[in-house]
Amino acid sequence: MNTLSPLCCILLALLISSTLAPSQSPAVDLALRSLARARGINIGAAVAARPLLNDSLYAQTLAREFGMLTPENAMKFGPIHPARDRYDFRDADAIVEFAVANGMRIRGHTLVWHNQQPRWLTEEDFSRDELLAILREHITTVAGRYRGKVTAWDVVNEAIGDNGSLRDTIWLRRLGPEYLDLVFRWAHEADPEAQLFYNDYGGEGLGRKSDAIYTMVRGLSSRGVPIHGVGLQMHVSLDSFPNPQDVAANISRLAALGLHVHITEMDVRIRQPITEEKLAAQARIYQEIVRVCLSSPNCTAFVMWGFTDRYSWVPSFFPGFGGALILDESYGPKPAYSALAELLRGR
Ligand code: XIL
């Protein structure tokens, strides 16, 4: 028989609509990813390769809740360029493939930093010309490989010290301050479509460090260096986080320079023991920062440094602290998750 019964047609229609339009299904509509999109921003999380490949709940939750990801370590100089003549793209490729397959934006992190550098780079006494050639080749290779796939690159990470002067790194020491102009130009040549960011911590609100960042990026822009945005890391704790009004003012002075802002690495660490009160306070801090981003037209992405307390850098880097992310260790929503969902729904 060629004719289909009405019940069969209904079932078929349901099946087609659920396959063609997964974003229409109730579970996905409630996810942060679509709520954030509807408000004009991307919401994202830093991603580690190992759980992505080995923990299916991690991968499923990531794709459902986030429209953007940042490789947590896989694109850093040491992991991706372990020997002078050898790159290891395995983890970075796996993360990029996952993002592409799930329609997620990618923040590349990071091309020039003073941490997680390979021994071959830091232990040999390269001349200035050799080091320039090494860095140019590194940027061209890494940004070139992911050309067209990375939405935004953290070209330079943490180049300013806590006192507001340029940080003493091998790049500053051996290349001089002009390394900053050069690396943005090289990244732009390698991936002309990518938005190029300067990313740092401790300069989210107003103060000496954010003034120094502002002055530096203003200088880069005024010299015609291709820089498109500033990343505010936002690693904070319940007792120490920037005043939201100061963050708004900082984002707005960057807007006046024509720059985008991404919140790039937010987490809110809690000193043990973790209590209901502390989780409620954490939820308010997350909500305040996303509120500032939503009310700043040039703030176009909100990214956290992970999404589940099962995998977070906090307990090992800040002994005595934990619980910094919006899902618990079993991927259950914490008050901070609900607070973000509520805010993004417009309530
Ligand atoms: C951290 C990672 O989360 C850790 O796994 C790694 O051991 C050290 O680096 N600022 C940054 C990030 O820009 O790259 C850092 O990530 C956290 C602080």
C-alpha cells in the first residue's frame, strides 16, 4: 500500500521536524546557548581535550549549552609546538572538529604568552633575529592551520604586569616592546577574517592595570595595528570581584576605541566549605557580569573557564577553593546556571 495512514503522517512530520530543527525542541530552547543567541551574545566555555574525547556527558552538555568554545590548553605554545621542528595538532584538531560539527564558534587561545612555553624555546639562547623568525613561523603555522575556523584569537595573553608596566617575558626582553605590533600583524596575515584580541586578567574594572591595558590597545589601534578586541578574563572569587559599574565603564571606553570585548575566562571560586549561601552569592556575581555584557553593545561573548566543577583548574591552582563553575560535578545545574538562564530569558 502506498498511502500513509494519518497517524503515520503525524509521526513522520514529528520525526522530520525534530531532525530538521533540533533547536526547536524544548530541551534545547531552554539551553543557555539559544537563550544567549536570542540576546545577541555568544555564551561559551573553555574545553579540555581529554574529557571531550572520553566523557560523553561532557561532550553532550557542551554542545547543548554553549555556542562557543575555547581550547583550555591545546593551542598554547608548549602543547601545540613541542619541538622546534614539530607541531602536535591532535588535541586542537579534535576540539576544532567538535566545534565545527556542532556549529560552535571558536576562540583561539593563545599565540603569545609567557606560560606553558616549551623548554626548547626558553632554554636556548636564541638571537633576536632567530626568535623573531621562530615566533613568526609559529603564529603563521598555528593561526594559518585554523584559518577561517577561529572567530577570535587571543593573540597576546597577559603582557602587562600587575603594576601596569609591560611584563618581563622572553618576548619583551629579547624582541623589545615592538613585538606586540608585530605579532598582531602576523596573526592578521595568517587569518585575515579572525578578530584579534588582547587578553588579560585583573583589568576588568577600573584601576591601574585596566588603565595600562587601555593605553596599550589605544596605542596599537592608533598605529594601525590590526587589533579588534580586548578579552577580560574574570577569574574572581566571592571576596574579590570587580564592581560591575566599573566593568561597564571599562567596556564602554574600549567601545569608544572601536574595540569589541569578550568576557573570556570567567569563574567564581568559592573557599571550602561550599554552602547554599555561597552558591547564591556566586550566582549573583555571574548574573551581574552577564548583565553588564548584555547592556554593553560591544560585549559580544561571555565565556567561562570550563562549565562543570568536575573539570576545573581552580582546586589545583587555588588550594582550598573549588565549586567555581555553573554546573556541579555531575553536570547538574547550580544556582549560577539558573541565574544566567533567568537573566538571558529576560526576567
Ligand atoms: C590554565 C589552564 O586552565 C590549566 O589547565 C593550565 O595548567 C594552566 O593554564 N589564564 C589563562 C589561561 O589565560 O590560559 C589559564 O589556563 C588560566 C589563567
